[in-house]
Amino acid sequence: MKKTICLLCFVLCGCISEYLPKGIDRVADILVVEGIITDHETRITLSRSMSLIDTDNEHAAPNYVNGAGVYVECDDGTQMAAEPQHAGTYLVQTGKLNIERKYRLKIELTETDHLHGQTKTNEYCSTFSHPVATSEIDSIFRMKKGKGEPVTIHVSTQSSSDFDENTVLYYLWSYIEEWESSPLMPNQQYPSVCWYEAVNNDLLLGSASKTVSGNLIDNVVEIDPSDSKLSEMYRITVKQNAISKKAYDYFTNIKKNAQQTGSLFSPIPLEITGNITCTTDPDIPVIGYVDVSTTTSKQLYISRRDNLYEPPRWDCQPLTAKELLEIHAVDVSREIPPDYTIYQAGMFGNATLYIKKSCVECNGVAPKPDDWPN
């Protein structure tokens, strides 16, 4: 069985390449659509492509599009409206998809034609498609080769027990990480407990098209052994979507283009614009492929009792003002550095001790999940 691992570099902020016959103003500011219509909740992100004359595309932030009307439509006439979030993100509560029906994405967006200075509302639609039925995730498992090696998390899925030309062979994964950590200091009797959450911005592609049985095992994420994610309790929730070959080919072309140009923000060829068109003006280009798929998911927990965590070198030693001056050239008689705090106030002839805030405070804390195990 040949293992195929592909990291999808999805378009957050793309550009159109120089050889296009359209002018600079026409090429820039193209609508970029990312997301997939799926069960329960569909997440769509809208942004704009950058100008070809922008020489710092690699470091530029995505130009998100807010204020659009975003809908998931069923071919029976049902329409589900999105709730706008932040950073160009829209959430649609889709419920359970009916695999006998077809669905599409519709976007209504007020835009200004920079060539003529006119403002109008344009409509963008993806093609109607039946949901691709997604099989269950067989298992999620972790591996670590030895001391100092990263912890890798893998997904195993079986396409079908009857492997034939109709078997679903292409997959797209996303995941959410949640973890608990305790910033424990020396002599600290009651350490703080912190919870964190991270939603991956990249999507993972996998293909079982060249396997004998249709079984696929792919690496989803890699964690450094000294990462605090592994210090107490870690959970990863992996979502799996089966996708069509056309969607897989589109995402693969995006990946190849990024590899060839060396940047995620480099020009995107017009020929891989996807399955979305502007219905009010077909000449207006748009980038994106919105597939329709049911979703399955599975979770994996890693506990400190699994002995995978390798604590980094201790960097939380309390320091006196003199030591701070000698080690970090910091004079606390003027002002306490913003990344330090008082660890213990001086009394009875003892010096005041200072410590890094990161050792005693929770940074970027998420709320404790309701279903978090005790």
C-alpha cells in the first residue's frame, strides 16, 4: 500500500498570473471562495486576490470580504442563510444533508466596477452537486519513534469493503486541537490550569486511488515532544470529508502551483478557478471550488501518563533584580519588563524575586470544554 500525504495549501489570498490578457485592475481584487458544504455546519470564507504589482504578497494579510449574503441552496428550493462571523467567515446551519438532493453555494455581494465606477450586486454560484457520502474514520492513532522524536497523529480510513470504480477514493481532513496545561512554578502549591484551542487553517488531502484495498493511512499532525500541548491532557478532533475527483484535482493543482512558485501567496493560474461562476456577469472571474460532502469525525486523547512529553529546559527560575541585570541587562529599579512579574515580594531582609509571566499566567486561554474529562 502506497501512502500518500498531501498538505492542501488552500487559497486565502491568491493572485492571477502575469500572462493573463486582462489589465491589472481587472486581475486584482478577484473574489476567492473557500469551504465545503457539509452536514450540520458549513463554514465559508471569502477574501480578495491581491494586485500583481504588490511585491510583498508573501507577508501580506488576506483581504477578507465581509457584508456578503451567503446561502446554501437545495434543488428543492430550500435556502439556508449564513450567519456572518469575523475575518470573512460565514456559518450556515445546514442540518443533515439528503444524499438524494443536490446543493450549491450562492453568494450575493455588492461590488464596484473599478473600470466604470459603477456599483451593483453580483451573484456567485457553485454548481449543484449531490453530497459525497463519507465513510467512518476507522481509527486515529499516535506514534513516537524515540526520545527527542515528534509525536505524529495518523488517520486510518477504509473507502469501501467492495473496492471498485465507484468507490470514494479522495478525502479531505480538518482538525481542532484542544489541550490543558498548568504553568507550574517552583514551590507553587496551587498552579493555574489553562485550556487552549487551535483550529487548523490548512486542510489535508488524501488519495486511496493507487492502493489495492482502498484503505488509507495518512499523517494528520506532528507535535514537538517539548510542546506544552502534551504536558497534561491533549485532544484532537479530526473531521473527514470524502470529496469528488474534480475537487481533489482542483486542490492538488493549487498545491502544485504553490510548490512551483515557492509561496502560498503567489499568482494563481486562471485555469484552476474551480466550479464557481458569477451568474450576473460570467466575465467576472472568481476562484474557488465548493464541493458537497457528508462529514464523519473521531477524537484522540493524549495524557501526560502516556509519557510522551519531554519538558523543555527549565526557564522559570525566579531571579533577583541583580540577576536580571546581569543575565538580561534589565534594570527593575526603573521599570519591570513587560514580560516579567513579581514572583515573591522581598521581606525580612530577602530580595524581591521576579519571573517570566509565561511561567505563571495563562496566555490566550480558551474556555474549558464542557465535555473535558476530569
